Amino acid sequence: MTKASGSRTLHHIGIAVHSIAESLPHWTEGLGLELVSTDDVPAQGVRVAVLMAGSTRVELLEPFGENSPVAKHLSKRGPGVHHMAFEVEDCQAAIDGMAAAGSPMIDDSPKPGAHDCKVAFVHPKGMDGVLTELVEDPHSTDAHGASTGGAAHD
Ligand code: ZN
């Protein structure tokens, strides 16, 4: 029933930073983005500052420890765009769909993300060098208008 279609929404862009405290003013006071929350996501080894640029979400990612994938990114490449995340209806189904399409997964099953999201990362080698995250967001506001109103029937 759930098939990859043209209706995928960009959920957020993840940016690796050494220090949220040092980086945040550039994005909020300078650029004018709104800070929504700062959350620790132990499963990913990061602290996440969630910023809104209109309806587009930007996440600053500060690593917890040296084993964090973001820490590895920072030591290899320095700060910068780390991944792009796309919203999916069902994380496991999206994982299966990526695997069926021949894209290797980093996560074969959904992991806990920020804000009770279920997330899984697709290996960049299958996505033209872009680390790609699949996000099942229980708080999705359905901004793309796929269904409106409370009780959808179909
Ligand atoms: Zn992310």
C-alpha cells in the first residue's frame, strides 16, 4: 500500500557543528531562524537544536562523544551539511523500499530520533554521496496537505 511516490516532504536538513552554543547565534540572531527546542538524542549520540526557517526545519547537531557519527564527520570534514531527512509514513516500510531499490541502509530497523520520531539512515554511497535520513514523525502537521480534517477514511 505505501509506495514511494512524488509526495515525499523534506523533513529537515542536519548540520554538524562543534558547539550549538557557539553556532546558534549565527542562525538565530544573525539569520533570524526560530529556535524551537534543544534535545539530547542518545541513540544518535547528538544534541539537536531544532530551528525553523518558515516551514523548513534545520537541525544543528553537536556530538556527545568521540563515537558519535557526527563526531567522525566533524573530525574528517569539519562543520557543514551532514544529512538531508525526508518524511515517510512508515519507517520500516521505507527501509524495505530503499533496500528493494538497491540502496544500502546504515540502519536496517527504525531508531529513536528527536521528538519521538522513528528514523533510519541510508548509506550515502547509494544516494549520490548524500547521507539520507528517513523520518516517521508522529507530530507531522501534514503541511503538504495530503489529508485534511481529523478523521480520514481511506
Ligand atoms: Zn536528522
